[in-house]
Amino acid sequence: MKVLVCGAHGQLGRALQQPLADHDVVNSDIDTVDIADFVAARGLVESVGPDIVINCAAYTRVDDAEDDVANAYRTNALGPRNLAVATQAHGISLLQISTDYVFDGTKSGAYHEFDEPCPASVYGASKLAGERAVATLNPHHYIARTAWLYADEGANFPLTMLRLADREEVRVVDDQHGSPTYAPHLAQALVELMQTRSFGIWHLAGGGHTTWHGLASRLYQVMGLSTAVVPVTTDEFPRPAPRPACSILESLQSPSIALPRWESGLDEFVTNHKAT
């Protein structure tokens, strides 16, 4: 299968390279093609001629998006819209990566694919706009929502916690609940998904759930670090963009594509970190 990966330099784009090794892969990112430019996006799709496009490109600076609305929508909504138009014209499938932030977090339990989105932030609203453009414009679409994504490199929560581990204690929010997702596990699931032809919305995130405090605590424990992890509330760490209090993701889709539990992802992350 010929695969075009947009946003190939990001955490997920890099993680996709290994599970896609048996496919014909073309990588692209903002430094080569700006998919928010329709002519450029169409030209990219037509020149590559893929069987499927996986769009990992995203504006992910959640707090900055509150004041940088136009750029958030340009990347998270207009880019996917352009890819949807370009792929639909040639019968090409499109796999769009989305987020748990399309939900406001007020549900008492996990969110499944048929729950109604209600974003509370500009970031979440822009990602939802991208979802809707893809779903409307290309019937051969997959929308894969994930959560709390991290990888062995890049800007992410576990790496931030490791940089802070020289302190006596760190204060970490303990009233936000979600599904930590290790990028290589998500990448493998996406490669499985793209071969199903089971189009629609999918929730693909690490199994189980925890809080940011729970994630940091286990990270330090597995790393053998003595730094104390002090639980705090969201109110003690006000941020420009509201965070969902509960954005645990579960899937009702069939055939089921289940990721390993979040603890397994973190253990693998630690193993790889210690090896570097």
C-alpha cells in the first residue's frame, strides 16, 4: 500500500515509520508542503498518488491556541479540509488524527465514539472542525481520536517529568482523568486500522486510565527515582485553556483494535529511555 504521511516530523509521524516499513511511504511536513494551502495540498496528493493519507499534522499548543485562534484553525481544520477535498477527488482514503479534547470532560465515565462532542477550548473546537470537514467531504475516512500522547522524543509529559526529577518534589494535577497513549502503540493500531476499510470515528488510546499524578508517580517508581509527587488540583494550576476533567476514551467499534494498557506503554518508554 502506498501511504502519504503528513506531519511526519512529529511524535506520531516518527512513530509510524517502523510499522509502515512494509509499505511504500512518502513523508511530508510543514517544511516541505503546507497543507493549509489548498493548491499545495492538492498538488502533494496528486504528485504522490497514495492509496491512503495519514494526517498527523496538528497545532497542539493548547494554551497558545486560545489567543492564536486563526493559526489553530488553519492547521487543525483547514489542513484536514484541504486533504479531504484532494483525496476524495481521486478515491483516496484519509486517516485523520483527532483528540480527546473534542469533549468537555463533564461525563462521569469514559467517552465512546457515539458520544456528542462538546469542546471547551479553541484547540478542541479546531480539531472538531477538522473532524467534521473530513467526515463531510470524503466518505472514505477514518477519524482516530487519541489522548495524552507521548513518545521517546519531542515535547511530552513523561519527558518533562524526567527533566524535573532532580527536584525534591514535583506538584502534579490529580483531578484530571485520561488514557495515556504511547505513540508507537498508537502507530501500530493505526496501521491495523487503515487496512480494515471500516471507515468512521475510532477511539484509539492506551487501555485503562489514570491521572497526571498517577502517570508521574508510576514513571518515577519504574525509573527508580525518589522525587516526591505531590497531588494538587486543577484550580491550583490555572491555565489559559480549560482541560477536560475526564477524557477517558473507550471504543465501541468493531472489529475491535485495542491498544496495550497505559502501564505497558510507560514501561516500554522507560526501557527505551534507559537504553539511550
